[in-house]
Amino acid sequence: MAYASGAAIGQAVASITPAKARIVSAAAGLFAEHGVGGTSLQMIADAIGVTKAAVYHQYKSKDEIVVAVARAELARVETVLDAAAASGPEQARAALLTGMVDLAIERRRMESTLTGDPVLNRAFSVDEHFRQVMDRLYRGLVGQDSTAEARMAAAMLTAAIGGAVMHPLAQDLNDDVLRSQLVRLGRRFLELPD
Amino acid sequence: MAYASGAAIGQAVASITPAKARIVSAAAGLFAEHGVGGTSLQMIADAIGVTKAAVYHQYKSKDEIVVAVARAELARVETVLDAAAASGPEQARAALLTGMVDLAIERRRMESTLTGDPVLNRAFSVDEHFRQVMDRLYRGLVGQDSTAEARMAAAMLTAAIGGAVMHPLAQDLNDDVLRSQLVRLGRRFLELPD
DNA sequence: GTCTATACGCGGATAGAC
DNA sequence: GTCTATCCGCGTATAGAC
């Protein structure tokens, strides 16, 4: 399959009908569990109790569903960025850290797919809007300077958060413990005071 | 597909014939690029220039190939652990850190699949031998205590290293810069002296 | 160890009725 | 919006010759 040009990811969120929303929601969960490649339209259809044809009536291809899921997830990151920006320049970094931690915990299962799935990643990596959002995120975390060290710190921090929530070692920790530890330890990457 | 019980992953490394080694090597590369679900036996066969049937002669199912790949990768982690242990208790943590960094850089492209692929992850997470190796790894990194914080620190550090090497922000850094930054920031995270 | 040939089901995708 | 029915290709897997 060709998997859509990432350009579509960044488009304005089209009017989402309830039927489409159900599909995107179900698809997101299945992608998280089986990966994009391991999720069939039949599985998505079954999950919401309709036939494949009904799914196809909403989205012309699996590709479009992938894009819709990616777009929805990206929107959540933007929400965090906006909220952090609104909290003022002083607390922006800390707010960004806690916001990203919350987001990662919320979608715990999903996280690995979002950051690791080859299909999703390829779609994302060529998408301009996605890059802009990520750029905002990294700048918010490490500041304006684009030294190798600053970039690596941001890379490691986001990878650490995303990877830790679904890590086997963290499986038996409840969300609250997980959150507090992630925020606390995450500060070490940013060299923020405890 | 049923995907093998993880138990098989931990079995002693069977005598690996050259034919099997070629398959495992090709499969590992393809898994990294397309994910496990996105990789067909036809792709593996094509990659090494034989037919599907020839592949099936070596491994009775795709499942077995997945297990073999996982086992091979786990063995590399064990090698790092053994080397670190041999370096003496004083330098063990630092040696472990640099060893894991080297390993991650070596398989840069591969890393996301290893840590993120749902199929691989599920096979791993129920595998006893895998857990033992990971236990050794995180004990080596954060010490004997099994507090939530220690476990989270180990999870975050391994995720950070694995995730950072394939991170968009690190894409334009050469291996040497990447290595030194990872070790430096990793040490800071572990609160080891510079 | 590798091949050709083949079975069988599932995946994505479409047509047309309700 | 959803259905039934159908198409086609590819995926896994097996049999048997060389």
C-alpha cells in the first residue's frame, strides 16, 4: 500500500461525523494493540459492529484512516503546547513536561504505536505540519539554542517519556506513581531543579 | 496469527546454520523497516534471493522467524551485560551505559521496531528469559533496590537511549557525536560524576 | 537446500440494494 | 449509513521433485 502523503495530516480538521469518529477511535485502539500493519479493516469494522463496506463509506481507504488517526493524535500535542504557552514563559517548560507526561499516560497503550510504528512514522516524517508542531515542542522543552546537546536532551526526554509508559518495568505501576516519577526524573534531562 | 509463546525466545541458542542466519538477518532488517506485521515471507525470501518455500524449509512459520530475531537481539544485550560485569563492580554502571549506547547506535534503524513493535513486545513481555535479562540490565544500571523510582529510571534511560538514536532531532548527527552526547546525558541522568 | 506448483483464507476495495 | 455480494491479489503454508 502507498500510505498517503503526510501533507494530508496537517490539513484543517474536517467536520467529523459521529460515524467517522467511531472509526477513528476504534482504529486508534487497534493500531495501538496490533500496529497499523497488523490491523485490518475487518477488525475495525468488527470493533464498532458494522461491516467493512460501512467503514469504506466513511473512508475511501485504510490509508485515509491512518491519516485521520495521526491527525487526531497530533491535535492533542498541539493542545498541550497551547496550554503550556498560555501558562507564561516562566513556567512553560515545566508545564510542557507535565503536559506531555499526562498525554503519554493517557494513551499509555497507544504510545508505542505513535512513536514507533513504521507506517505512522513515515507518514509523519514527511508532513510539514507535523514537523512544525514537533519543532514547537522541542523549542519549548530545550529553548531556542539548537546545539547538539540541547537537541539530544529533548530527543531523550520525549523518547524516555513515551517509552517508559509502556515499558515492561513500568507495567505494574499505577498511573499516579508513573506520573510523578516521570515528571521528577524528566527534570533531570532538562536540568530543572527538583 | 498466533505468534509463539515467548517461552521459546529464551531457549538456548540452537545451532544456527548459515541458511538460518541469512534469514534472521534479512528478517531483522525488514522488520525494522516495515514492522513485523508489514513484513511478508515473500519479502524475506526476495531479500536473500530464494523462494518462500526455501524459507519455510528453515523455519516452519513466520512466528518462528520472529522468535529467532528476538532471541538474536536479546543475545546482544546479554553480551553487553557480560562485558560490563567483567569490567569489575566499580566501572560496571558506566560500562553498561556505554555498552547500551553502542548497541543502540549500531542498530540505529532497528531500534524502534525492537522496542516498539506490538508483536515483538508481546512475545517479549511474557518471556521469562527476557525478563531475567532485563532485570540484570536494570539492576546493573540503577542498583539492587527495586523501588518504583529505580525501575522508572531504568525504564526511562533505556527508552531514552533507544528512542533517541532514531529520533528526528538526532537524524543529522553522526554516530560519534550521538554516542558522546548519549553517554554524557545518560551519566547525568544516572547522577554519575562527569 | 532449493525449487515449482498449488491450496486456501484474508486483506483491501467496489457495486448496487435498502 | 449500512447492508450483501463479489473481485482480485497476496499472505501463510504444504507437497513433492531435483
